[in-house]
Amino acid sequence: MSDVFNNELFEAFASASDNVYIYVCDMKTDISRWSRAAVEYFGLESEYIKNAAAVWANHVHPDDLDTYNNDITSVFSGKKRYHDCQYRARNASGGYVWVECKGSVIRDAEGTPIIFAGLMTRIDGQSKYDSLTGLMTMQELHHFDFASQSGAALLIGLDGFRKIISNYGYNAGDEILVKFAGRLSSNAESGWKLLRFNGDEFLVLALGADMQAAEEYYKRLRKSIGIMMLADGHKVEISISAGGVFFPNDASDREMLISKLEHSLEYAKNCRRGDMVFFSEEIARKHERGLILREDLKHSIKNGFEGFELYFQPFVNPDTGVVAGCESLLRWKGRRIKDSYPMEFIKVLEEYGDIRDVGFWVMEEALRQQAAWRDRYGELQVSFNVSYQQMTEASFADRVIASAEKYGVNPENIIIELTESCQVENPKELAATFGRLRDYGFKMALDDFGTAYASMEMLKWLPVDYIKVEHSFIRELAEPGHEIDYVIVDSLLEMCRRLGYKSIIEGVEDGRVAEIVGDMHATLLQGYHYSRPVCRSEFEKLLEVKQQ
Ligand code: C2E
Ligand code: CA
């Protein structure tokens, strides 16, 4: 028996963490050994304690004593395999802290208990209930035995919650969370458990629910939120997405359940916003790809932007058909992932903030290339794309100007395209950056014009030179039944003319469209009709044709 108390394992476990305490009890002698940290923290008389059950019961909060005793009795009587309960315990300074106590009984061949051992984790500061919403905290999930119950676990997240907070403030955010928690529970069936997962995500354990019950709940919930009226009179549109996992089939323990739920919610938010998506192998594969993609991108960036390359797509003069310049478009091949499209990898770069470094590489490459071409083919209008995130960097304008000077580029021949223009959080700062670059001579463009609801409004405060009309309006312009596209593009170009903006029409896929938008006096045309984006040497072939 002395082995149990004295071996090095006990010492090793005992020193593993500051707020985890271990205990081992020899049931025959009724002597227990407690880790030094436990002795000090709880003010026990020594490491070895006789009749520890009574001594420890004296530390348990009177209100929690029944919970504690019932659990211990069930374990010793053999009704329960493991001791696992949370209660408040008194520490050396006389205050009570929440602990989670887990332990198990080892029996001899006759079934008589010989050792009782376990650990206690301090979970003070982690209340059972979330103070804002009143729902249970994730701590409660420790009690839940996923293997022996069945149902659906739903992780429900509010879409764009950060945006809501930045628009309406933290108090409004709190008010929405409280109201939403109310709807979660008023739509739930009795016996279901509702927990606050983190900031704006909630976990519903729909015990006994099958796919149909889970979907009906989600439908009811969505219907009950819609537009929320806040105390200050603001009306906020609320939308949600959710991930779902069935237990025990998809996950039989807490870690697996949470991981699958997070992947499913991430997938719903990215690919099927507004929906509830249940975990599937496809989601697992997508998640795995996302991880590899990220690692590959990091590797490329660390190794001097290895695998990144610029492609170029010509801008064509509608009157002469001559190549007047090009848009620089980023391409990338990773160590393992070789087939990622810009839409995919640029999103990842943006998500992790790496677009700033890669964006500067793009800018340098585009300027260097413009200077090299100028010497061989004459001046060209070369554009490159910039995410809003890049523009928020204080040194952005200085760095672009420094590069232009380094390569001796005339800024008049460089077009800077701002992508995803709808997410502007600080208009003043953006307008100042645009102004600075324009004053230096660069041409500023609003990309994908017409897609973001704010694009039109942006013209009022953002000094720009070019409007790039989104290709979804252009591609089918000449097809019967697409008169509305015709009217939209015609009106946009009329607006450009009256406000003195130049225009670039993307997505010109055939000659008829080229003719139509040419007649509308577009400044430059771009699209598969002329060329797909091509590598440098292919683009140079197009320039050589121009020279003949
Ligand atoms: P974008 O700036 O709107 O670029 C135009 C996209 O339309 C390009 O896709 C191009 O290949 C495609 N396109 C061109 N002509 C046609 C056409 O006639 N028909 C159709 N259906 N599509 C056409 P790509 O190269 O896949 O780029 C996708 C997006 O990735 C770009 O959209 C841009 O937002 C972003 N992007 C590309 N390079 C960079 C970069 O260096 N930095 C940043 N921040 N974003 C970039
Ligand atoms: Ca662009």
C-alpha cells in the first residue's frame, strides 16, 4: 500500500498544475495522501489524513453537502462507476471556491474497495450560470455523459455580431444576447439543455431530438428572431447560422462533439449562412484542407513568397482594340495544395492578417513589372488589388509611394483597386489614404462596383478616378431577358460620365457585349473575350502583337 502513497507518480501528478489537486485513499487503513498544493490551499492539517471523508466533508459548503454525499455514496455502493461532482469547498483563508471533484474506486478480487483516488480541479471564477444570459456555462458540459444519451447538439451563432457591436455599441450587444437567449429557451422542448458557448455562440443539447425535431426547432427559432427592437428604439436585423452533431453516433465525448460542432458552424457561416448544417465527412475534409492551406501559405510567406506569382489580364481600349494595360491578379501554389483559387486563399490571407505582407509583395511586383514593360513596350496602365484591411495600415500610402520612387514609376499609370468595399469601418481614414495617393498621382478605383450596397454612397466621401463595373452585370448583357443588366450598366456609365469618373468594364466574354459597352463609352474593357489572366510571358506576347 505504501507504494500508492510514496511512489514518484504521485509526486509527478501532484505538481502537474497549480489548481488541480490529487488524493489517494487507502480504504483499509482509511489514511489518505493529498498533494502538497491541496494541503496548502485548503489548509489541511498535513499531507496524510486519517478519516479523510469526514475531514473533507467539513470543507464542503453546507448547501452542497447533499450533492457531495450522494455522489460519494453511489460510488462506494457500486451504483456509479466514477465520482464526478461539482461543489463549493472552503479554502485556507475561509472562503469557498467551486471545485470539480473526480475519482474512482479500485476493488480487490472480492469486490471490496481498496483504493479511492482522484483529482480535484479548482473552477472558481467559472460560475455554473452565465451572468448575462442566465444560461448554463460550458462548465456544465463536464457532467454530461454523451455516450449514454442520444440527441442532437446544436451550436448556434449570431451572424456578424461584431459588426452589430461596432454599429450599435456593447450595451445593444448585451441586450441582443439576453433576448436571443430567451428565444433559445422559449422555443426549446422541455428537458433540453441550453448553454452559452462563448460570446455570441450558444449550445443547445436537444435530448432525444432527431433530425426533424432539430430542424423544426431551428426553423421556429429563426422565425422568432427576425428584427429585434432595442430599448433605445433601434431596430436590428438578426440572423443566425448553426452547426449540428448527433450524439452518440457522430461524437461520444465532449472534445469530439465540440470540435465537430465548431467545424460545422464554421462551414455554415462560410458556405451556407443562415442555415443549420449537420456534420459530415465533407465538412471534415474542408476543415482539414483549410488547415493545410493555412500552413502552406505561412510556409510560402516565410520563404520569400515562394509559390506566389502575378498573372495579368489585359485592359483593352474599346475604340482601337489595343491593349492599354492590365490588372495584376495573384496566383499561388502551395507545397501540398496546388489548386487553390484566389477567392479561397485570399480569404484565408485576409482572415489571418497575412494579406498585408502578401499585398505589399503584389504591389512591389506590379510596380516593378510596369517599369520593366515601360522600357520595352511604352507606358501601360497597370492595376493591382488592395483589400480594405491593407489600406487601414498607417504606412500603406508611404510604402506605395516609396516603391513608385524606387522603380521610377509614373503614378499616373498605376491604378489601385479597392476590393470588398462594403466593409469600411473608418471612412475618414480611408478617404485620407485615397486622397494622399491621389495627390501623389496614383489612380484610385472602386472594384466590383454595384455589388456592395454601400458602393454608391461611398462616392460621396471617397475621392476616386475609376469605377470597375462588376462582371455579374456584364456577362449576359447581350442575352435576351437581361434588359435589366443593360439598363443598370447604361445608367452606371452615364453616372460615371456626369461625375467625371473613368470606367473599366470587367467580364466582357463576347464581341457583342464589347460592342454594346463600347457604345456606352466605357473607358477600358477587360474579359475572357480578349484574354484570360495569363502569366508574364504570355501577356508579353499580347503586347508584342500590339506593337506590330
Ligand atoms: P476581381 O478583382 O474582381 O478580379 C476579376 C476576376 O474576374 C478575376 O478572377 C478574373 O479572372 C475574373 N474574370 C476576368 N474576366 C472574366 C470574364 O470574362 N468572365 C468571368 N467569369 N470572369 C472573369 P480571379 O483572378 O480569380 O480573382 C478573384 C478575386 O481575387 C479578384 O476579383 C480580387 O478580388 C481577388 N484578388 C486577386 N488578386 C488579388 C490581390 O493581389 N490582392 C487582393 N487583395 N485581392 C486579389
Ligand atoms: Ca480587381
